[in-house]
Amino acid sequence: MKSALPRWVDFALIPLLNLALAFFVAGLVVLVIGENPIEAMRLLLVGSLGSSYGIGYTLYYATTFVFTGLSVAIAYHAGLFNIGAEGQAQLGGLGVALVCLALPWPAWWLALPVAILGAGLFGAAWAAIPAYLQAKRGSHVVITTIMFNFIASALIVYLLVNVLKVPGSMAPETAGFPPGTFLPTMQEMLGRVGVSVSKTPLNLSGILALVAAFLTWVLIWRTRLGYEIRAFGHSEPAAVYAGISPVKITMVAMLLSGAMAGMMGLNVVMGFQHRLVLDYVAGAGFVGIAVSLMGRSHPVGVVLAAILFGMLYQGGAELAFDMPSISRDMIVVIQALVILFTGALENLVRLPVQRLFLRRRAA
Amino acid sequence: MDLETILQLAGASLRLATPLLLACLAGLYSERAGIFDIGLEGKMLAAAFAAGAVAAVTGSAWIGLLAGIAASVCLALIHGLASITLKGNQLISGVAINFLASGLTALIGQNWFGMGGQTPQLQASQRFLGISWPFVDRLASVPLLGPLYRHVISGHNLLVYGALAAVPLTWWVLYRTRFGLRLRAVGENPAAVDTAGVSVVRLRYGAVVIAGVLCGLAGAYLSTAMAAGFNREMTAGKGFIALAALIFAKWRPWPALGACLLFGALEAIGIRYQAITIPGVGVVPVQLMQALPYILTVVILAGFVGKAIPPRAGGRPYVKER
């Protein structure tokens, strides 16, 4: 049923039509609220791309969403729906914080490899139990990862309030990291080659996100493991018949997925906030679901979708400032509509398009 | 802890368990018919908002309740369209519904009332209030029975009793009626139901709409009975606890009541005592109490305490043989 369509229809036309539908409905919501959707769109574009300040913030948010989007995408290739990126990212942030606070790091390039390890290990660890239960016990990974999101948030609150808080301070957050761990900002990096941009949270992690996307592509489409993951995702019985171990693939895919979600901590915790605060993830793990669905679980698609969501987050903040009746919650609505139209209601577009193409071919 | 405190806690548990129970039964109908529903949270939230807002505007808790049910059923129909008619992914649809409710309630609430997403405070006459049963004061002096009657049996609002009544009703519908038999069959083996000449689509839509109505009641309870108005994100994960209770109960009505009462009791204890000291163990942090329903569910799912097996056709769209 799937192969009946040319690739460009499957990977470009249908997602774009779905996206257009989502934004059309979002426009209707804006109309109902009593604002002009075209004007809102203009403000959103200017706010997100109209200045180096806006672009910096857009790409900073996009960096986070690349990591969480890749996380959901990797699991999706193995036929697993990881709703747990949110909790895995919480733990990844904890891993980054523990690494940064452990030693008086003299330079960021010494701290970074260890922090990557910390983020990855902690994120993967949080995915390990749901993965094991899915692989060995057949407990649905969706349910267990939902549960683990809540357990993670309770755990982090406990740790920040009772263990990691600075004595005497009221704020539930860790101590500030030593300056030696601060990742270079894009402003510093571009300043060194003579380009001047506004100061934004965008930092080295933006480049790491692109590297992660490339490595994910290599893994999924250019390695034996990636082949096994995709085969397992397409058809479990066929994969088992081909000698692929379901337990191994489920574990590996979920661990990689969790580790990737944890990497988000590099961008936000190590690159910008320089301390672990309460709920630093703030829903980014769930945005990853929308990003992965929109990007068709392909790294290039994920990067593009992440930039779009970065624009929504940054532009939406500016929009809420200029049009107070459209609060930042509009972003959540658009996110929901994107998930709905590109994910759940995908066949709304796919079936008619398919019929059209089959008829043309028959003619 | 004296008897009076224990009975007060029991009453509070019952009130806190009510929204869980209604949502849990909603999930029960839907999932027994083969439609996974992780959108319980979103449907409850939308209903809580609609009920709170409409009750404030019209001044009637009952019209608010109807509005809550309508909002929840709308979302349920989107879920039905996605997962039954369009044969889409039920889990993704549930996620989308949760976000849709979260975003829309805050956006519309702010736009409508301009109170940071809250709805106006409801007067006593615009809410479902506790009903004091007869002879509460006269029985007060009777040991055990008096306080039991006052704190646990009497004094709740209509929706609490309604939720409790829904448990035997659900049991009867599922196990003693033709509709219930078919509903359970469609969740196990839809092809067989189809072969028998019964419409799979209609049965599943029926289950999804029932789930919508029950989530509507649960949401309305939150904003017009338990609290006096809607707050942003006021469901605060209750839909997921209900989902946990459903698994804990292995998709059966009476155990669902037990699981919801257990989770309600955990919440009541957590609200009353910030930290609990267990002799020989030490202080139990409040966060552990909050996480306990989820941890217990994972333990159940792990199969250490009896295996939880979901309905066999759950989550898979039914494609008619051609």
C-alpha cells in the first residue's frame, strides 16, 4: 500500500499538505479569538527570523528539538513509540549537572566529552527499564515511559529540594557550574572570525545537534545495526525470521533514544542555564514527538521540523508580546494540530492522494 | 492517628478517587472495545474548562456539566475519527488530544476571562456541593457508626455517588448485556464480531463516546465540585493516574474501584502529611508518595504481581476483509 506512491509524494507532498491543514486550522483558531491570522503569521516570522537576535533564539530552541526529535525518531524506526523523551531529558540534564559540579573543570573542551557521556548514560538509564520490560515482559513501552516521565519529575524535585540545593537557598536548583564548563556561545565563536551577532543562548550545542543528526543518519541507513532496527520496525516476524534478536533491537533502540534525549541537557543546562533548575525540559520532550512525526523520522526532516518549531517558540513569544490575546499557549495548540494532522489523521490526506495517483497510473 | 482522622482521610480518599474512577471507567469502555485511550487527561481537562466556564457564565452547575460532557465528547469523536474511521495511530491521536486540550483551554480561557487561564470563582449555588444525609447530627454520638456516617457515607456531592454507582452499572453492562458482550468481543477479536454481522465501527464509536461522557463527568467534577472554578492544567496528571489504575485493575470494573480508592488514599495521605515517618525506615518524602501510583503500575506491568494483559485487539485499527 505504501510503495504505490512516488517518493516525492510520500516524503514531501503528503507531509506538506498535512502541515498546511494543521496551520489552516490554527489560523481558524486565531480568527475565532478575533485576531488577523495573516498579521499573526507576519509577526511570528519577523519575531523568529527578523533579526540576528530572533534567529539566535530560534536556533537555540531548534537545537533542543533536534535532540528530542532524533530521540523519538530512533525509537520510531524500531516500531517503538517513545513518549518518555521528557523524562529521559530530565535525567540527562541531571547527568550533565553532576559532571559539571564534580570537578573544578579548567576548560569546557575537557568537560564536554565527560558531560556528553553523563547526559547519554543518564538518559539511556531512564529508558532502560521501560525497554527491558517491553523486550522481556511485553509491557507496552508507551505506558511505561509515561509512568517514567512522572517518576522522573518526582525524582528530580526530590533531588533538587533535598539533596542538590545550595544550603541556605530557597530556590530548588543546583549551585552554578564553574565557568570552566560554560560552552562557548555562538556570539563568541562567530566573534572570533569577525562576525558580529546579538548575544543569545545559542551555543556550541547547535553544531553538536547537526553532528548528532548526521550520526543518526549513518546509524539508521549505513550500518548493519540500523538495518536491523528498520527491519524490526517494519515487521517483527520477518526480522525474527532473519535472525534479528527482538530483545537486542528493542534494548539498543530505546537506549540510544534515551541517550539522545539526554543530550538536550548539553544545550540548555551546560550551554545556557549553567545550573540544573526545576523542570528545565519544559515540554521539549513532547515537542520531539511532533518534530519526529513531521520530519518523517528522517534526520534531515527532523532538523527542518525542529527549526520550524524553534521559529514557533521564538516567534510565538514575540507574537504574545505584540498580540496579547494570543498567549504562548498558541504554540501548544499548533503543536497539537501538527501531531494530529501529520500523525493521527494522516490518512485524511494520504487516502485521497493515493486514489488520485492510482487512477492516473491506471489511465 | 485516631479514628476520627482515619475516617476523615477515608472520606477525602473517596472524594479524590472520584475523578480517577470516572476517567478509569472511561478508559475501561474504550480499551475493552480495542481503542487505546491515552487522551483521558486531555478530555478531562477540556471538560473541566468547559464546565467551569459555562457554569460561571450561566450560573448553573448542571448546564456547566452538560458543556463539560459536550467538550469531552467532541475530543472523543476526534479520537474516534482518527482511530476508527481513518485507521490512524491511536497512541499518537491520544497524545495530540492531550496537547490540544492543554493549549486550547489556556488560550481560550485567557482570551475569554483574562485571568491567566482561570475561570471566574464559582458561587456555592453554581457548584455541586456535598449533600448532608439525614440524622448526621443525631447519630454523631454513636461510637464508630456516627463518625463513619458523617465522614465517609454522608456529605459528598452527587457526582461522587454517581461515580460509585457507575461501577456496578459498568459491571452489569459489560458482563450481563448483549452490548457488553459485543463490546468485549470487539476488543478481543473484531473479525469474529464482524462475521457475526455486527458493526465493528458502530460498537467502537459507541465505546469511545461513552468514554467521552465519563471523562466529561470527571472533568466537570474537578472544576465545579472539588474546586470552585477552573485552573490551568488542573487535571495535573490525573488522567494518567486513571490510566495506571486501569492497568492496575487489569481492565475490570470492580478492581478499578479498588485501584482508584488506593490511589485516592495515597493522594489524601500525601496532602495531609507532607512527610511520613515510618519507624525503622525513616522519612518517606512526599515526592515518593506522589510517584507511588506510577511505580506500582510499572511493578504490575513488569508482571511481578500477576500479569496485566490488555485486550488483544487493543491499539490496532480494524480493516475489513475485502
